[in-house]
Amino acid sequence: MKLLVGDANLIFLKNISEYVEKITWSGDTKQVARKLQFTVVHNPYDAIMPQVLPRIGDRVLLQTDEGSTIFFGLVFDDDRTGSSRVVSYLAYDMMYYVNQSDVNNVYEGLVEDVTRNILRDVGVLEGSIAQTGITVYMPCMGKKAYEGIMMAYTQAARQNGKKYIPVITDINHVSIVEKGTLCGVVIDGSYNTIEESYKQTLQQMVNKIVITDKDGNILDFVQDFDTQINGTVQKVLKQEDNKDVYAEAHNLLNGIDQTASVTATSDPCAVSGYSILIQDSVTGLYGQFYIESDTHTFSGAKEEMQLTLAFENLMDEKELEKKKEETKADDEKQR
């Protein structure tokens, strides 16, 4: 791997790879922006040693040995101590700005057009935007740009059954892709796997939902009879206006939780939001699994990745704000 740093114009890129002690490149479907952490060897008392330390705001590129850029971002943190001979850095990719910037607008139109308008409003370059053909009305007052995008695509997902996630493509463009798309990586216990783990637990089991009205009167029950052989854990759900209480109840039901993780030889294609294929006879993991978080570590000749996997493809759903007339109607009902 090669690590290059430069100024905003990327005119004078400096390869500092030989002075980098360790690189950690990671992402998580719940954190949105991918990050790069790295440590650079530094001895202020050695006059011969070149001064290669990046500065806050410098651009950072992580490239494969073949020259493909897998990360582009800005240095946000510079952490050093007097006794240490290394300086630690933290950089985020362009998704940071989508997650941190507010929008204050009413968007209306196709989900994909709304997304393009949100990205333009926060000054982020757009890449390939997943087409849905679904129209939404989107009040986004003081919402994060990321929330606005996911509000739009949540509506699309509920109509077409697909899952979506924003990712960075072409170095610094924001694209919307179908979450869970196979990335082409196959984990095989016989040659590229270092460690795998698989766990099942009932500790979060909920198999009975008691539905009540606003005054606490029981209206109905939603149950998962298949798991009640293990006992019954129930939750109470109060009915609310403009919400599908039965859909909420079914979302609360939870049976056996399955989690898996794998440590393997690093492959830059295996990142959060995509899926991989696993075939391992020891743990019994076979089939397609969804990457929820990934950490790729590069230190010397060692290149490893740790993947947290999910058995189900879940999307970060965001609810639409109500229209003014809907809010007014709710207030009148409550009076």
C-alpha cells in the first residue's frame, strides 16, 4: 500500500509510505464516513530525517501498489506527545461533509433527483445515483444531508423492497448503491482465512407484543409462536396516530440473533455496505453475508481485514417529516 499526502490542489503529492508505521482503513454502515488512521515516524532531534509530517487539512490518498486509489480524504486530527517518536493522524472521506452538513429546504420529485439536489446544496460531487422512479415530498428543515438522502430512499425501499446506502466512488463522488451487492470477495477457510467466529444468542428475544391504545387499554397481540418454546418475553407498544402499529410490532419481534466475524487477508473490495461469499466447514458458515463494519490494517508486510457480518440485509431507515397540514390535523385530533 502507498500513502500520499498533498495540499488542496493535489499538485504536489508526497509519498510518505516509508515513514508510515501503521495504517488502519475502516468503515461502518452506521457511521457513514470511512476513516483512515495512520502513524508516521518522527524524530525532531534527528536533523537528517526528512520532514514528512502531514498538516491538518492536508489531502490523503491511500493507494494499492498498482496505483488504484481506495481512500481519499482530509486530515482532521493530528495527535502527538513529546515522548513519542510517532505522530498519529485521522482522516475522513468526503462522506463526512454529507453527514455533518445541514440542509434547510423542501424537496419534491423523484428520489434520485431529490438526492442530487441535496448533494448540490452541500457542495458535494455526485456519482452514480440509484434510479427508483418513485416520487417523494421532502420537508428537510435543519436535517443533516445524510438524513435527507436516507429519508428519500427509505420511502423508495418501502415501495420496491430494495435496500440502499451512500458510498464514495471515483475518489470523491457520492454514489447511492443497492446495499448488500456482492463485492466479488470469497472467504475460504482453506486458503485466505485467518480466523472466523459464529455466535447465536437468545438474550435479545422478544416474541410477544401487546398493542394498547393511548390510554393503555389492550387492543391486540402480535406473537411469534415458533420461538415461544423458549419462553415468552413481551413488550408493550402504544398506538400512535399516522403510524402502522402492526408494522412496528412485527419490527419489534426478535428471535435468535446470529452474529459472525472473520479475519482474513485484506481485500480492498470487502467494505461495509456490500456482501461477500463464505465457505468454511469448521464454523459452518456458507453462503452470502452482509458486511456491517470492516477494518483493514496494513503494517509492514502484514495486510489483514476484520469484518463484522450480518445474516440479514438491513437499511438505515429514516422517517419523513410530516407535512404542515398533517401536523395541524394531528393537533386538532388531540384537542
